[in-house]
Amino acid sequence: MQTGIFRMYLAKSCIGFFIFFLAPLACAENPPGALRCELLLHPEQTLLTDLSPEFSWRIPSSRNGVRQTAYQIIISASRVLAEKERGDVWDSGKVASDQSVDVPFAGGSLAPDRDYYWRVRIWCGDGKPSPYSNVQKIRFTDSTDPYATDNRVWYNRLPLQQVSIAPASMKEIRPGSYFIDFGRAAFATLRIEALEHRQSPWRVRLGEALTQEGRIDANPGGARRCRTWTQPMPLDGSPQILKIPPDRRNTSGDAVLMPPEMGEVMPFRYCELENVSGVLSPDHVQQLAVHYPFDESASSFRCSNQILNDVWDLCKYSIKATSFLGVYVDGDRERIPYEGDAYINQLSHYCVDAEYSLARHTIEYLFRHPTWPAEWQMHMVLMAWKDYLYTGNPELLIRHYEDLAAKTLLGLSREDGLIVEDSARMTPPFLRSLNLTSPPRILVDWPPASFTHADRYGERDGYDMRPVNAVANAFHYHTLRLMEAISLAAERPEEAPLWRQRADRVYRSFQTVFYDTEKGVYRDSEGSSHSALHANFFPLAFGLAPAAQSARIVAFIKSRGMACSVYGSQHLLDALYQEGESEYALSLMTATHDRSWAHMIYNVKSTITTEAWDNKYKENQDWNHAWGAAPANIIPRGLMGLEPLQPGCARMRIKPQIGNLEFAEIKHPTLRGPVTLRVEQSAAGRRLRLTLPAGMTGELHLPVTDIAAVREGDRPLAKNPHVVFSRLQDGCVVLDLASGSYFFQIN
């Protein structure tokens, strides 16, 4: 999946030709919609810290080939003036541009602690403006510290939501004792309607797991949760919101705290109430779940395999449920943001909701509060780049360019370019550049064998850990390549050749040091003879494996199965889809053994993705870790093949690889609007229905080498002015598409 990273800088001219040879169509009937300021759909619910904000909107047309040709933004000091279309603070005038995402404010200065109102209208080529959009309110603050750990400061993010959830089932165990199942675990507390004015305290138990007898497991082990306490009930019979006792482990030290006004929450699905006076009904008890605002309708996925449908539902819900702190955290055991976890969380969040502020807040937080793994430092480069691709906003890259350069761990490189885990190289200036106080350590995967009794390998597949490490250097190479692109996006083009030279040096040294020519696979470390799964799928995912070697590497990877953790599965599946191994990748996502998502669902019976495949692989695991939700982004990006090729999803690659599925369909959110795709395949051929929102172009890869075998609707491709043949690549016909709806048939 590396092909799109640099192409956007090399192919802008040909893409521009494709876009602008089309005759522009009108879109003046409807106003622009889905307004955003600073990526937020509802900025009026918070305060913004950037006094030079960016604006986005959706182009209101579904007709093929529609493109915006100009826009006009007005900002007013009052809603009345905005409704009268008077931009007394700023009027951009008519600006000739097709840009509708990340449009910068270009007026004078905006002031903190004042309300402003903005709206926009657009032109789409016929000389007629659209109506103005609805009015959106924005307000700014001059705060310089919006990333405190106690969550008392809440800028550039929307307020958390507290949602009432009724019981899925309730039964009376014995008189005065009830068992309640809310259907899914959530980070929540409980709201109870008191039944009588005079009653004894109730005994409350909340938990995630059940015993074999079907009661809440009071001792679930590890970081699985159960709380039991006596709850006094109000004498006046008023509703009671339970105050959950805090857990010292996840409410002290470096843990992120709940907003004080919301109170403590814990993950639970089940509730037992004892000593209840009167008759309790489902109307009397509600789970008060907390999560970041989440649009359930923004995404969907269904296919012909029910296991994969269930896996998607599990992973999508996990992203919603684990957003309860307004920042990506590692689950309930520590409630600390970790870079490797956050990368999977970020990608998955982008694929299930058109929401970007939480990821950006987490990235900013992690620059200030980094964690110990060496690869986690390098993940920051990956996260910043993905932020740019999906949002189109380069500010984070520009503001943190030097930080990102340090996060490549270039300071640990030796003469041949490879990095070394060497304490002598981790000088005080090096640690300060990473904002660390102690040396980073190579992780590879987690947990190691010493943390589990399941087998002698842990989740590292017996990795031979040595100072010059293949996984760490695969990350290093990948970050150097990304920094070449980042230097261009951050307006430092003179540095791009230097990053390329560094990457090329690492590439050559990597083959010399790690490749085992006899076995045809990569070794774990310099001086090692062992080859673990990780030493091969990371280089494959990051573009280090030459084409001539990839077949043997893929064969080795397939021989090892899922010999990695839920974290490792993200990069393993990325590597497999990059190599076109769609059926094997699908088999891993639909497997039912104890290293699978189906095992989490049907055997563990967790409703949020777990920290490990099973308790036996990580004895202290929790059952609410978003780093286990990789299919939430692998299904859209790998199986359905939807990935941005240009910043802000201005251009999307569509390369579905549905393996042996009979059909698969998806709704994928973007800032410009949803991409919808349905693929069907049978002995009669393949059918593909695709819709790209206005303001987006596409690069469609169809698995056929004869363009004459492809039709769009009921006509040959040459008859459609919005479809242009681009090239043959890797056994596929590649087509350039304008926005709109298409029906392709391959017979």
C-alpha cells in the first residue's frame, strides 16, 4: 500500500488534465452542506485555539463530473448579519478554486472570547452561485495548554456524550435480586429509579464477564472488571446515578482522567442488584454510557460471510466505546495513550466515522507525553502522515516537523544507516529531542514470552532480540520515506533529497544485513539465524522486500499463521493486501481458532475488542482495547481497497480484493462525503457499483487485463466521458474516474 504515498507529488499534472478536460456542470440548486471549522462538524459546542482556522464543506451534487469552480466565504460578527449575507468580519469574495476541504481563513485577525458566524456559497461552472449554506457559529480562546491529563481543559474537541441504554434483558433471580444484561459492554455508570420512599441500601455488582453458571464473575482476573458495593438509595425516591469507586491503577499517575463533571465510569455489560424493595422493571434501570460523539450512519459494511460481518460490528463498536476519555487510550487497565495503539485507533476511527479531531488531539498529546517503545516513537511519523492524507491539513506536519524528524530515530543510526539499540547513542540531547527521560526500547510485539505461560514464544514468534533489529529498522526505513513526502507537504522541498538518500542507504543495508539468501527470508537481527514472522511481514508492509524475493517471503508468512498479537495483525494484514494475498488475509479475519476475532466474539464473549487473542496469551489483559480493532480499517482499506492518494481524500484509490466472498458492500466516510462500493462476483463475471462524492476523483483498479472486457452501465468505456483509461498495472486495468456513480461489469 505504499504506491500512493509519493505518486501524488509526481502525477499532479496528469490528474489535473483529467479533471479539467471535463466540462464543468452546475450545482447551484442546493447550498453546500456538512460545514466544518477546524475539522469539527459542530464547532459551536467547543472553543477553538487556532485564530487562523480552516473551513470545509460538501459540494451538494451527485451528478457525474460535477466540480466546484469557485467559492465565497463570509464571516460575520452576529448571526443576524450572517443571515443577511453580510460578511462584516471577512468576505473572501469569489475565489476561483475547486478547494472545498481545508480552505484557510485569509482575513484579518480573529479575536478570542468572541462569537463569529460563517457561511459559504459555491459555483460549479455555469456562472450561477449556489445559495449560501446554513450559518455556523465559532468561538476562539487564546489558551496555550489544551492537552492537560486531567481533562479539565477541553478545546478543539466536542464534549463527551452520555447516552442512556435500556436493558437488553432482565430477570429476577430470587425475590429482591435481579440480573440485567445491557447487550454490550460500555464505559458507563448506572441510573436507577428508586421504587419506594423508604428502603434499605441496595447491593450493586457491575461486571464484564460471567461464570459458567451465568452470574457476574466477581474475580475475572487480569484487568477484567467487576465492582461490588452497597449503594444507599435516596429517601425521597428520586432517581440515583451511581458513583463508581475509582480504580487507583487507572486514575493516578500518567492516567488520563474523566472530566470531573461527568464522574467515574467503568466498562461493564452486566448488572446484579440485590436487596431491592418493590418490583423492578427495565424502565427503572439504565446504563449511562460515555463516548465521544459518534455517527452510526457514517459507515456500514456487509458481505456474504457472516463471521466477517460480526467482526466488523465488533471492531466498529470498539472504536466508539473506547473513546470515553476524549483521547485514544490503551484500555481500562492504565488509561494511557500509547502511540502504536493510537495508530490503529486513528486509522479505524477514520474508516467508521468522518471524525478527525480526536486523532489529532491524541497526536498532539503524544508529542508531549511519549511512551517507552522505540517503534512507538516512529509510529508518530505514520500517524502525522495519515492525519494529512485524510484531512488535507498540513499544519501538524509544519508545526512538528523537527519533532517528526527526531521520531525517525535517526540519532541511533550508524554509518550504514541502520539504527542500533545502544545506550551510548541515547545521549541527553537525543532523549530531549524525543521528549523522553529514559532510553526507548525495541518492542517488536507484546507481550514477550516472559509475560505469558501460553507458550515459550509469547507474541513475538520466538524473535531473537538483538541491538540491530529488523523490525525496528523496517520502521526506520518507512519513516525516512515518509519524511521525504512530509518535507514536501511542510514546504521544505530542499530536504526531500536528503531523506531519500537516507532511505536508500537503509534499504541497501537492510538487504545485506538481514536477508538470508539460503532461506529466502529476513532474519530477526544482525548476527541471528532465526527468522520470526515479524521480521518478514514488517519489511513487506513497508516496501523493503524486492519483488523477486516477495514470493518466498509471502510463503513463509503464510506458514506461520497468526503468530503475532492483535497489534501485529494490523501490519500483517496490511502486508498481505499489499501483496494481493486477499484470500489468505480473509481467512485470517474470519478464522475461528483462539487467535481470531471470532474467538473474541463467540468464545470469550467480549463485545469490545480484547487486548490479546485470549487470556492465556496475556494474563493481565483487559477486554476493551482498540488496538485489537484492526479489521475496522483493514476491511475498508484492504479488502475493499479504499485509500486516499491525495491529501484530504481529493483522490481515492479503489482496489477491492474481496477474496472468495460472493459480495461485499461498504459505505466509507470522508470529509467530502461517503464513498459507497458494492462488489459482486460469480462464474458469470464481476459487478462493481461505485459512488464518489463531488470534489473527489478516483483511481479504480479492475482485475482484468483486457479493457474490452469492461463495460460501464450498458456502454463501452470509451463512450463515458467521465471514465479515462490510465494504464495496465499488476494485472489490473486502471481507470481514472470523475466524481459520481458508476456500474462496471467485467464478463
